[in-house]
Amino acid sequence: MKNVDQSKGVSRRMLLTGGVAAGSAALLAATGAQAQVKVPKSAVRFSSVAAAAGHTCGGCKSFLAPSECMFVQGETSPDCSCWIWRGKTA
């Protein structure tokens, strides 16, 4: 028996990895600590295509223009997306 949601192709391992990454990012944001240790893109299911309409890096609180995220390793783009997206407040 596989631990995979067949409709979405999501394994338990992927959920746990994403949960740990999101929890770490939330903890860093809540404490106001500077994000010195960033998570790999694979841990947050980083994608060059937005998961949901409007949920792109460019609209996320963690995005630092022109091409950086406070919590994710490597260069990003305003058009990308990941699981730890947090919308900017008006």
C-alpha cells in the first residue's frame, strides 16, 4: 500500500518536508529573526508556474525584489510560486 494521494500525487514524505519548511519559515517570520538558513526549493515545491491565481512570488511578503526570497535558497522570479506563499497586506 502506497502513502500517496493518487488524485494529486502527493506523498506523506512530501507533506512532512513541506510542513517542516513552512513551519521553519513561519517561526522565523514570527520571531523577527533574519533568515540566514534558507530551505531548498524542493522542500517548498518551488515552481515556475503559480499554484493558484495570484499566488506568485511577486505578491508574497517574503519576496525581496528583484529575485530573492527570505526563506528559499537560490534566485527566484516574481512569476514563480511555492507552498509557503504569504500574501502582502494592503
